[in-house]
Amino acid sequence: ALISLRQLLDHAAEHNYGVPAFNVNNLEQMRAIMQAAEKTDSPVIVQASAGARKYARPQFLRYLMEAALEQYPDVPVCIHQDHGTSPDVCQRSIQMGFSSVMMDGSLREDGKTPADYGYNVQVTQRTVAFAHACGVSVEGEIGCLGSLETGMAGEEDGVGAEGILSADQLLTDPEEAARFVSATKVDALAIAIGTSHGAYKFSKKPTGDVLRIDRIKEIHARIPDTHLVMHGSSSVPQEWLEVINQYGGAIPETYGVPVEEIVEGIKFGVRKVNIDTDLRLASTGAIRKFLAENPAEFDPRKFLKQSMDAMAAICESRNEAFGCAGQG
Ligand code: G3H
Ligand code: 13P
Ligand code: NA
Ligand code: ZN
């Protein structure tokens, strides 16, 4: 059944768990996410980015989401638009049946230039006005996502600020977050606390302090009723990097956010945890391995099944780790 982000995250806050928000672009991802949600009895957030709309085309995505709701009537599903670059984009998603939208006003409409606070408040307020009138939740963002190591947003062609960001822009200011929430009335707030999008988050193996947990606590204390969202939360599984590289890939040494640190963040108010890269890596690894080991196979269903199973395994393990298994 379709559920709004507000309803879902209120329940998560009450019962102290986090919900993974998986990006969806195609049938296999959608089926993997739903299969894992059903198996672990979890609610789930499926989210579509601008890149997903471009790849799949809006109507295919729309009916893929409807198909998920019909095929799995007992799984609570929030259908969320990831990184909306304008109120118009958010409005179109609401018309298509999404139950939640992100208005990312931390960046200008180009999705690259850091925006000032006034612009962010203005576009987010406008979005909340029509979204709430339709029973749709809104996620906003304060602070620009980027690596504290390099000051870079992480993604080359995806969502994220261009150029080098200052330490100031890279960490959400708790006081500004509180002002933003009272001005906009967003249901959820994406915060910058040391994560970045994509596979290249950290160049050295993390030693247990990549997230600014202190900052999460300070923000949560100021806005206890606003659900905190952590973007860039892929863990970059080393076992999948090995499989990819063993079967012809060439991905340099790189690390993500350890699952244990995400679990720590959940203890202190993080409720929505965005994951895209981990499913991409698992999918690529599974396909490379299958094709290398079965060079005479040419039925795409064979390797796409491997991709689907590999992605479902990641989804299941995040549902378990974040405590949302059994909460469906
Ligand atoms: O926030 C970025 C997500 O990983 C979506 O990536 O824009 O390539 O679809 P994308
Ligand atoms: P990752 O690149 O870490 O998977 O983050 C995805 C994300 O934040 C989507 O909005
Ligand atoms: Na989002
Ligand atoms: Zn994101």
C-alpha cells in the first residue's frame, strides 16, 4: 500500500529504526527492492531521480511503481522523488502519483551551483504549500553534500555541487537547519554530515569516525520532529569491488560509509538512508561474473536474474541492519 514519507518516518521514529531509500531505474531494481521488503517484512522507500526519469521515461517509471504496489499489496511503500531541482519538477511527480518529493534547494535549478539560504527557503516553501495540500510529504536539504576529505561532491555527472566546497558548506549548521524547518515546514531534512554521492567517498579504509555523529545529535536536538535524511549512504561493499575487478572491471581502491556508522546515526535521529551506488556495484559485479563464467549464454534474463538477486541481497541486509525488518 502507498504510504507518505511522513507517515512512514513517524512510525520509524516512534520505534527507533531507519528506512533505506533505494533508487530505482528499471524493472530489476524494482523487483529486487520489493522482493527484499516482502521477505524481511519491511516498509520501503523507492525513489526516482531525474536521471531515472531520463533513462526509463516518466510513464515507464510511473507504471513500474504502480506495478510494485499491485504486486505487493501488503508492503508499505513510499514513492519518493529524489533531488527535485524545482517546484515544477516536484509538482509533476505529485501528478504522477508520488507520495513524497525532495525539493533540493541547496543547489540552483542547474543542480550544480550552491544556492543561498533565501533561494532554498523560497522554493521549498512553494513546494510544501502544494504538496501538503495533496497529502504528499516534502524532504528539503540544508548544506551541500561533499567529501570532508576533498571538498568534492563526488559524482561526475549526477547530482551535486560543482567545484570545491568549503568546510562551512559541507556541514549542516544546526541553527540554520532549525530556522529552515520553521520557515518551510518540511517533513524531512537532508543533512550534510560527511557523506557524498557515488562510489568515491573515501580513499582510505574508514576507521570508525567518517560520520559527524556529534553534528547529527546537535541537529536532532534542535528539530526533533523533523526526520533526518542521510544521502550518499552506500557502503561500497569491498567484496563486490573484488568481483568486478576479478572479472574484467577496473575500479580503483575506494570506500563507503560503514553500515555500523549508519546504524549509529539511526540511534541519533537519522530515519531515511539513501542508497543507490551499492545496488549498482552488486548488479555490475553479478553480471560481469555470470557472463565471464558462461561465455555462451546470450539470454539477458539469465544475467539480469543474477543482477536482481545480488541487489535483493543488499536490500535485505540493509533492511535488517537498519532495524526496519519486521516493521512492515
Ligand atoms: O543522488 C544521486 C543518485 O545516486 C541518483 O543518481 O542522478 O545518476 O540517477 P542519478
Ligand atoms: P549513494 O551514491 O551513496 O548510493 O547515495 C545515493 C543518494 O544519496 C541518492 O539520493
Ligand atoms: Na531524496
Ligand atoms: Zn542524494
